[in-house]
Amino acid sequence: MFSPTSRLAAKRLHGIRRMFLQSPSVSAAAAAAETSRSYSTALNYHIDSPDNNPNMKWEFSANNLEKVKEILSHYPSNYKQSGVIPLLDLAQQQHGGWLPVSAMNEIARIIEVAPIRVYEVATFYSMFNRTKVGKYHLLVCGTTPCMISGSRDIENALLKHLGVKRNEVTKDGLFSIGEMECMGCCVNAPMIAIADYSNGSEGYSYNYYEDVTPKRVIEIVEMLRKGQSPPVGTQNPNRTRGGPEGGNTTLLGEPKPPPCRDLDAC
């Protein structure tokens, strides 16, 4: 008997093989539908589509070109490739939350490396989206503390309310739902992060919403739909940031300085 992991790998490889064996008569729409499954957390392949191919012209905006210069100024001139991650992030913000292959090629040109060097980074990190996302990209934490605190119920409530599957975009283009690994707020589990691409790179924001419930995440979605700004951080009115309900019971004043060090002399 094959293990579940082996069966899953075989199924994915079979799916890829089917795509490459399709006849040339397959429509562009069908090809685009196939690429909709090409996320950074999936198998790392690219198939050209009308809105994502190397022949498309892509450039940083004038404002972002200034940011590109500022980013590269942090690195030696012979190590411009060190700026690949912030440049990918900036390109993703400008392009509405995802990275077409032409944007990656432009970054490769700027930092003077082979395009594959940029593809390697974009396909490794799950925060880089290689297909379209919604203007509000909702990321549900799926790591153990959030999972045992109900993150699957959070995700299911969002998927049902918006009528999509994971990594699909709603018909109005406003929302998409993905999964993110540990966001470092385990004490406030479960939590979601929302990347707001509704105003491009100039108005981009990335906020945490913690101590959420299935009911509360739907309320947050509807506030965003109305153009409102939900309060960030903990959604539990009885907590302040990461403190316990009812307020802190320790560390109620300024801590005493270490007796062995003169802080004023530093």
C-alpha cells in the first residue's frame, strides 16, 4: 500500500502531466483556469496566460522607482541582488497583490541577475502571490496554536460567507482567502492577517486581527466591503494587546534597572 503522501504526490504529478499533454486547441481561458492553482505554496510551475506572460511590459511607477533606488542604497553596488525580497514586495504592492512573471523579469534586470534567481525567491516564500488575489487578501493562521483554538472554523466561516474556495477570488474582486503559517501572535490565537491592496503601493497596509471568532471575521469582512476600517489587534474587548482578560496581574510598574550596569553611562 502507498502512503497518503505518496498518493498525493502521484496525483499532483498526474495533474501536471495532463496539462502538458493537452492539445493546442485548449482555449486561453482554460489555460488561465489551470494557472489559478499556481500559488507559491503549490507546485512551482508557470504557464503563460494572457495576463501573465514574459512578453507583457511591466515597469515600476515613477514613485516606486525612487523607492527602488532607496532600497538598493542599503546594499553594496556589487550585491544589488540582496534587495530582491523588498523589491518583490514593492512590485507585488504595485500590481494589486500578485507578481506576474514580467515583474520578476524586470527585477532581475534591475539587480543584474538571471531571472531564475528571482523566480527561486518568489516561489520559495508563501507571501509572494503568483496569481491574482482580492483587493483584501485574508490570511488565516494555520499553525498549531491557532488550529487548536479554532482557526479551521474561522476559515470555513469565511469561505462559506464569501462563496469561494481557498485561494479563489470573489466575483467582485474584493476578497480572497489564503493560509499563512505562524504569525507570532500565539497568545492571541486564533488570528488572521489582512493585506489591503485596494489603494496600490501608496496605501498598502498589512494588519493583524487577533482573538477572532467565526462571527467576528464576517463582521470584519462586511466592514471592509463598506469601506470602513475595522480596529486592528485583539478583537476581545476585555483584553489590551497581549494582556490577559481583566488586565495585567504582574509587571504593574516600571521594572527595576539591573544593579550591575549604569544605564545612564551608555
